[in-house]
Amino acid sequence: MRVDGEQGYILHTHAYRETSLLVEVFTLHRGRVSLVARGARRPHSAIRARLLAFQPLWLSWFGKGGLRTLHAAEWQGDGGSLSGAALMCGFYLNELLLRLLPQDDPHEGLYGHYAQALRDLADGAEAEPVLRRFELALLSELGYAQTLTHVAGSGEAVRPAGHYGYVLERGVVVDPEAGPVFAGRTLLAMAAGDYSDPRTLAEGKLLMRLLLAHYLGDKPLATRQLLVDLQRI
């Protein structure tokens, strides 16, 4: 099987055998794919310089099974640059995708959210709203986050002045027996991607932490503590 000119981003690379790289990519139409860049660790490899994270690429590969061979990588154009805290946020997004996104499972909508998050970070946008929007988009695309605009079971619309709980695998509930309580206004704002209210930002962080902790399991994210230290997560 051969794929030519697929849009994608590099999520991670590491050494593979003596002269090659194992490259994890997130692509528009084919989801997360594992590729071998043969000879990419050689001193004069032309392809290695193009395998930069956070830059939109045209990727071509061939082969079957779980590990295919990267044939070509070309820049689509300047995707902006990340530095400092924004760079760490970018690595956090990549780690989330590597941990939660199955291989060969296309999510074109999520790809758009990822590209937008990188653009926002490169443009100097406030990091926390960018991260919360992407986290919710990722969990929603994978079916892990239930709707925030309606109550589970009854389908009743969430009221801005109301107060609600959130039950894993169920969604928003009116009378939570335990756990944190969220303002209806917060849930609606999160659904709309609006984190301009500090309360939405604080409660949104709490809800995303609960969901991510459940689905990531016992193995913590390597980038999380670094972002905690930078007060970005």
C-alpha cells in the first residue's frame, strides 16, 4: 500500500536500529500512523531536517501492517514557531495524542482542532484556554466526554444558573452524590469554547483533570509536571 501527499504533523521521533528513526505522525485522513524513516540518522540525511514537530507536512509512505516506511516529507509552509511555555504546551498536546489516540483511527475534526491549537500557541494566545479546548475536543472525538449542554438520561437542557455534577461514562447529572459541583454557566461556556470567565477556566481545568486521570490510568503524563511548574495546566 502506498500513500502520497497526506497532510500530517510529527508527534514524536526516536532512534530505530542503527541509522533510522521511528516517527509517530498524526495525519488528516489516516489518524495516527507509525513510520520508519530509514537512514534518517545518517549525517547527510535530507529527510531528517524536515521531521520537525509542530510544522504542517506533506507525508508519503508505503508498506502494510503497523509499521510502514516513510518515503518523503515536505513542508506545507511556515506553521509558526513555539518556544518557552508554548513549546511545552505543544509537547503536552502531542503526548495526549500518543497516549489516547489509537493507531489508524481517522479523526479529521480532531486534526483541525490540533492545527488550530498550534496556531493559537504560536500566535501567543493564553495557554490554558487553548489546552482546555483541545482536551475537550480530544475526549469528545474519542467518545470519552459526554455532552455538556444536556443532562444525562433526561435530556433536559443545562440551565446557566443551575449547579450540576459530572459522572464518568454518563455525563452531566442534576443531583451528584459525590464529587465536584459545576455551574451550569461553566458547562455551557466550555461547550462553546469560551473561557473568558475565570470561574469557567478553574472549573474547566478541574473537569478535564478528572476525565483525563480516568482515561490515562496510573501512568502520568511526562509533560504535566513541567506545565504545572509553569502554571499552564
